[in-house]
Amino acid sequence: MLPLLSHQQTLEPVYLAYLDALEQSEYSGDIDKRYSARLVQATDNSVYQFLPQAVLYPKNQQDIQIALTLAATDAFRSVTFSARGGGTGTNGQSLTHGLILDVSRYMNRVLEVNAEQGWVRVEAGVVKDALNDALRPHGFFFSPDLSTSNRATIGGMINTDASGAGSLVYGKTSDHVLALRSVLIDGSVLDTQPLDAGLLCNPDNVSDNPLGQKLISAVAAVCREKRTQIENQFPKLNRFLTGYDLKHVWNDNLTQFDLSRILTGSEGTLAVITEAKLNLTPLPTERAMVNIKYDSFQSALRHAPSLVAARATVVETVDSKVLNLAREDIVWHSVSDLIQEVPGKVIDGLNMVEFAGDTVEVEQKLASLEAVLTEQISKGECGILGYQVTQDKPSIEKIYGMRKKAVGLLGATKGRRKPIAFAEDTAVPPEKLADYIMEFRAVLDGHNLQYGMFGHVDAGVLHVRPALDMCDVEDEKLLRVISDQVAALTLKYGGLMWGEHGKGVRGEYGPSVFGDELYGVLQDIKGLFDPDNRLNPGKLVAPKHTGALYYDIDSAKRGKFDRQIPIEVRDAFPDVMNCNGNGLCFNYSSYSPMCPSFKVTGDRVQSPKGRAGLMREWLRLLEAEGVDVNALAKAKPLGLLQRVQNTLNAQRDYDYSHEVMESLKGCLACKACSGQCPVKVDVPKFRAQFFNIYYQRYLRPAKDYLVAGIEDSLPLMAAAPRLTNFAAQNPLSQWVIKKAIGYVDAPALSVPTLKQRLDGHASRGYDLAALQAIPEEARSQFVLVVQDPFNSFYDSGLVLRFIQLIEKLGLKPVLLPYKPNGKPTHIKGFLDKFAKTAQSSADFLNQVHKLGMPMVGIDPALVLCYRDEYREVLGANRGHFEVKLANEWLLNVIKDLPAKAPQDKQYTWFSHCTESTAKPNTANEWTKIFAHFGAKLTAVNLGCCGMAGTYGHEAENLERSKALFEMSWQQTLAKIEQPQVLVSGYSCRTQVKRFAGYKPKHPLEALLELANI
């Protein structure tokens, strides 16, 4: 039996009292004490897990001032804070056991753009790519780049002094900070910007904040006094990150001081940054990329310095492991033409070289490099196998998209050992990089480890992720050994361990890098800003009187908790366990399919990463209770009366399962995660597993039975469609259905029905024996149409027109008998019923498959269910039948048909989420098909429409469903004439009809029109 689950992680009394006082104050933001919210913020993109006391979402700077001012009172001086943005840290940068200050939910505005002077003012929570979206119309961009740019915030970039591709040209974040506004530990506000040295003589000239005056004077004095030691001690690196930038707080001739340089890279340990003024870079007028292929990763590394010498803007390198993982991912379809294989050769290394600037400059550099590469290839030098050039900006962005996804792709490595971040951003002088990496590889090879490598060779930064199993205690110990070895190795080569991603828990290596004297200066500065060590305590340094750092390499890791889950349970829930926290599901863009529930709520609990984390804890708690989850999954539900009683007591009795349910029921089951997530986390899959177990203890809502039974009941309802529609569509019935069942806007059955439309038609009257009697050479002329419940019973006209299109193409359609697909039952977690339905349909389709005639389905979600959920549930019993999508089938058919002359017809195609993520090449296929029919088809990239099967019909989801539609679909549809809009998903067409007021055509209907011209 599923027991009540309690986590035992109650809030400390001082934090409860503080949060109660904060609620009574003028603080206007959100305060989230839910265990689920705390769990989601307990991890980032690292191996660490620190459970915070609660999460604060301030709506403005005043909220942060109120929070810190309250905490400055004697009663709450033990309350600690850590500011957080996108949560993309790779070493626990913003993790804490105190309070999280998450500025990403509300403080994410672009406040002012000054194109004339080339600067922008933003709040700390704005996402980097969102900022560039706002700047693009002005001809500028914020140039420091990073692989997590679609979810990383500017505040996070400032606090880690982030940089990435092209940093030799574009610099780090600190090189672009003109001014900062921060809230200090006492709740006061400090503005920082460059100050002339002469102003420092009078504190009133530098700030009207007394604490700020003290800080500026003290830091300026100590950094000037220690100037010689700083110059001698600090490595001469493009990527040198101290945490507190003692070197650049003064300019070279000591005429200008800027405290912002201390705050930039401080990882939230000194103040809470709320606003930033940033300088901008003009968008280049011309860009060109050269993808150079090598016989080995070492060849790519050793060739890189000559590419830097060619004055490239960017030189990025990836190894064969990353390339091979990319080939297996959804991202590869977009770049395969740009990184073509070399016949008879194996590509084991790749350098991506970009030139950006004015047209003449780029063309000259490109021509020069091409001449050199061609000569080197002809002489067999440098291990170069070949190269490709592209000057198409969208193609260049696709290449970068593949490179940016490399971080997450490494998590898709097979086996229990996964490449993880802990020594992944080391920096050495670029001229020493190749030798350093060879020695680094020797260290890893000595431990018999697999690893992936990629990075910014132009800056001497290479990301190396050794594969370890953090559920294995010995591998956790090995992480410490390797970390120490790498730290020593970087010092040997004149580099350091944290070249790009900040220190996080690696502050323990600080003394060996800075020396005792300068490390003492860092401690003093921390003490000046935060004497009680309450801002992100345990990171970088601690004030001298507060003892050792709270956190180090050995701090609590996710693996400590995950290993409490038995291996056989982990194997039963692979999607739950494989999530590595890369956070791609936090993509800010409303034009990206992943993840709609997070986009519409702004709640990380409502995200794939959040759901996977909550499920891991659920599995751990069940094991702690001595429950065998795999046995539980096969158990029968409790008796009805017991489930009624448990449901009635749900408000009284805390059960952690309710928090998991709250997260999972918000999922749209669109499956965008299973395609777009680098490690292919499939939330709908484990969602169904959870539902199946949860409802053994509690009552199911009535709407679940309605959805699960729809496929079986539709043939009965279609026997009297007008009567059914009258009974279900009148206002009184709709009110009753909404109030009693929680279902809204249910579509009407088709009138006439499909049976009536095809009365007497040759496609009806399926007869297996008659089909088996057809000679094999004639069977290619037949097309078997696989019915789905939605189109056959709610849009029968579309099925008719598909049959007419088949006939127009000179082929013979045969409508197969209607068989339930089972997807609705799977979505709602009726796994036993789904297995029976799937096996019945699979048996039938396998029998038909033997005919050797193509089987084609119309709705993408249902067709893909045959390939995914059927294979998952049935395994080998699924058989080998294949149901093609209409576009897949047509792509083969048109090979034997003459192309039609070009016509003055244009269409725009809107894809289904499941379709676009599981079959990313679908847009190209439809485009090719329409071109064959003489028409032009344009595909648009959009987020979820908000319907997602039956999600949008459930009353509790109506507001979110509408909001999702308004995010990207509504405005895009408004720009296109209605006859030109084509939508392949039934649920998407239903949503358009509901909120845009018209029913768009399916691509098949447009093709029939074109065929009839």
C-alpha cells in the first residue's frame, strides 16, 4: 500500500519566525515554504544538493531591502541568504541551507536602452538571450556568451563574471559592466561606477550611503597598497577569476577606481545585485564560420593557436565523444549538412572558427584561412581531414546551438557513470593548452575514466567532464582525488581551476592560488561587506573571525540521497534518475516548445527538472518506509471506502505524495521534454507511473475516467451524433459537465459521421482475406488508413479528404477498422488498461502489417504513441508493425509522381509539440512535399498552443491553456491570412478554433486543393 509520506525537513524556528515577520511587513513578493519548492532550489547544474529553508521571489528592489533590513535586527542575525538567477551553476554557486532570493521570476525587465550611447540598464533577473532579443532591433547585442544563455540571468553572469565563446574579442561580463546597483547586508542601497581617484579623498563624493563610503574607502586603500603583490601573484590569463577582482578594481595607472569590479564575480557573497548598466556591442554586419575536421582531438588542439593567430573572433573545439552524442540528438538534424562526414575518414575532433565584423574584413580573413587550410590538407599536415564554410547567419546559430547543447548531451552517455561538472572550467595560457590537456587526460586515463571535452581553446579554457557514478561511494571519493590533482595541475601550468564558471564550493583551493597574504585581503573584504557571513556563506571566502568555509568539494551531493534508492527502482525510473540539472527546460522563449507549464507559471516546480527532483525524493522516502516501489506498481487499489476516507482526510493529513501530484498534474504531457532535453527526460512516462500508484490510495477525479473511456465510448456516441451533441453541447449540460466533472469546451461530434460520409465508398468494408488475396506486385497501390479517435469522430471531413487525396494520387485507400490507440489512458496513468489496449491494437496492426501495404495515420501524437509508449510498455510483444505519419508516407509517394508547375500559393505550417520535438525534420519534409505540389510552405517555430490533448479542456487548466495560446500562437496567427494557416495536430486545430474563432486546415486538405488545380 502507498503510505503517507513525511519528509521530516521542517523549518528551523528562527526562519519560521523570520518568514512570519516578513509576511507581516510591506514585502510584496512571494514566499514559498513548500517542501517541493525547496527541493527544486536545492540543486543546480552541479552534483551538489543543499536544501534551503524557503524561497523568496522579490518583485522589486524594495522587497530585497525589506528582507535584508528585517534580517539585520538582533532576532534574525542568524538568517542567511543566497541570491539566485537561472540556477545554472556547475559547482553549487547559489545553493544554500538558508533562504534563496530568486530574482528571475519578477525582476526580469529591460529598463532602458540608450542606443546613441551604446548602453542598457536591466534588472538582475533578465535572461541573457531575452536581453539580446530586446537589443537586436537597435543593432546591438550583449556580447559575453555562454552555453546556458537561454536561461542564465544577467545577475548570475555578473556574479560569476561569466564568459564563453569569443571572449578574446568580446571579453568577460566584467568588461561590460558600467555600473551596478546593489542592496547591502544592512538593507541599504549602494550604486557603484568608475570614480576618479581624486574623489576618494572625500567620502561624501563617492556615495551617500555611510556603509558604502566605508567600503569604497577601505577596498580602494587595500588594493592600492597591495598592488605589487597582486600584479606578481595573479596569473596573466584572459579568464582569471578571483571571486573578488583585486587587480582590476583600479585601472592600470591608478587614476580610476571601480568597486563594481569587486562585486562582479563575487557570487552573491558581498551584496545582492539588483540592477546593472551594461555597455553594448554593435551587431556585426558579416559573419562566417569554418568548421574544420580533424583526425584526432589532439590535432584540433594543436592547430588552434594558428587559428587564433588568423584573428578569428571565436575558436571552439569539441571532441569525438561530444560529436557522437550530438549525432544521436534532436539537434543533429539542424547541423548535419554543415558538418558532413569525410568519406573514408573518422572525424575525432572539430574546430569551429568564426569571423565577425564588417564585410571586407571578414571576407579577407576567410579567404586567407581557406588558402592555408587547403594547402595544409594537400600536404597532409596538422591532421586536417577537411573543412566547410557557411556565411548564413541562421546556420551559424545552429552550429552554436549544437555546441551549447554539448554540456547537457554528455549527460546522455550510456551507463551509470555520467560525465559530471566539478573540474570542467580550468584555464591555462592558450599556448600551453595542448600539453596541459594531454597531462589532464593522463590523470583521467590513470583512473580508467571516460570523459568528454569541448571548449574555448582561444582562451585556454577547455571543459572536461569525467564520467563518475555519484551513487557509488568510491566514485564520490574519486571526485575528491581528481579535483585535488587537477587543482595542482593547473597551478603547474600557470593557470587555475575556475576559469569560467566561478568557484562555488571550490573556495578551499583559494589560498594555494592567491597566497596567504592576498587570501587574507579577500577575507578582510568579505568581512567589510558581510561581517556575520550571511550572504551566500561558505563560498569563496569567510570573514577571518568566522572559521573555515561551510562548503567544500566533499559537501553533500545529490548522489548521497540517490544512492538510498535501490538500483532496481532506479532502473524502473530512468528518466527520473537521469536528469542532470542542466536546466534547458527553463528556456525563456515562448517560441520554444519546452517547457510550457514552466513558462506559464514561472514556477520551477512545474518543470521537467523540478518534477524529476520531486520524484527522486518520493522514491527515496518510499524506500525509507520500507516500500518496494516496483511491487507497489503492480498492486491493486485500496477498497473504494478506504480511498474515499483517504481523499477526505487529504487536507488534514500531510502527504508528500500530494506535492508530487501537484507538480505532475500541471504537466501538459506534450512530450517536448523527451525530445528537447539533452538527456531525454520523459516526464509523461514517469507521470503515468506515479498516477498509477497514487490513485491506489486516493480517489481519481471523474474527468480522468471520462478521458480514459473516450476511445471506447466514441463509436457508441457516433451512432447517434446529433442526439449526443444536443445532450452534451447545450448550455445546461455544459454547466453541469464543468461543475460536476471539471471539463469545458468539449468538441461536437462530426455530422455527418465518417461512416455516413463514406457510405458506399470503396475504401470501406475492410476485408483481411480479400486484401491477402491481392497479388503482392499489386499491393503497393493500396494505402491503409489507420483511424484515430479524434479525427475519425470529431473531424471526419479531414479523413474523407485524406482518402480523396490518396485516390487523386492514383492509389487505392482502405480504411482500417477503428481500434483504440490507448494514449488517453496512458496520459491519465491507467497503465493496466493501456497495456491491454496497446496489445490488442498491436496484435491487429501486426496482422495487417504482413500485407506489405503502407499504413498511414493522420494525428502525430497518436501515430508517435505507437512508436514510443507501445515500445516502452509492450517491449518485444509490440511486434514490428509501422504506422507512418502522413508526411513520411507522402515523401516516398512523390518520388514516383511528376512535380506540378509552381503556383501562386503560399501556406504557413504550425506543428504539433510532440511532432516537432520527436520528428524535428518534419517541417523540411512538409516543405518538400508542398514544393512538389507547386506551392510554397513556410514553417514557424512556436511554443505549445496550450491544448495538448485534453489538458486544455480541463477547467482547472483553462486559464493556463489560454495564456499559453496567447504567448506565441495568437500573435503569429494574427499576421497570417486564415486560408494560409495549416495545422497538423488535432488538438492544436481545436485550440485555434476555440480562441481564434476559426478552424484551420490540415496540410492534407491543402494538398488536395492543390492536386485538384
